[in-house]
Amino acid sequence: MAEFCRACMDEFGDGLKYNDAKGFTSKKAWKLGKAALFFCEGCGCIQVDPDGNCVSPDCLKAGEPGHGMPWYGEGEEL
């Protein structure tokens, strides 16, 4: 079964309801500046935040909305 990050799921209109990558990175790990690896069928091998957002600036869809989101400490607070 294919799995997608939040931005790729948004392309289908279901990103908020169905988010395969949500929870792969724990909030505790994220606060320590760490993110889990996730293979998204849309943008490849990426790192994701606790909400399943792609935070890899070099993903296959780099530059598109929702990809390469800022890491904790780069304007984002939990």
C-alpha cells in the first residue's frame, strides 16, 4: 500500500483526514531537533515532523507547497 506525507495527501484532498506520515516523528524527538525518515510515494525518502509534514528541502517535490517545511527552531514553535 502506498504511503504519503501530508502535502502529497493534500493533492488528493485528504491531507487533514488521512495522513500516513503523522506520528512517525515523536514530539519529543522533534523538540530535540530530530526527525524520522519516511518513504513517501510522492516525494521520495524524506524526513517528517510530528504532523507528517515533509521537512526535507531536497525531496522530489522541493519548492512545491507543503514540501521542505521549516524545522523546529526555524520560525516554528511547538
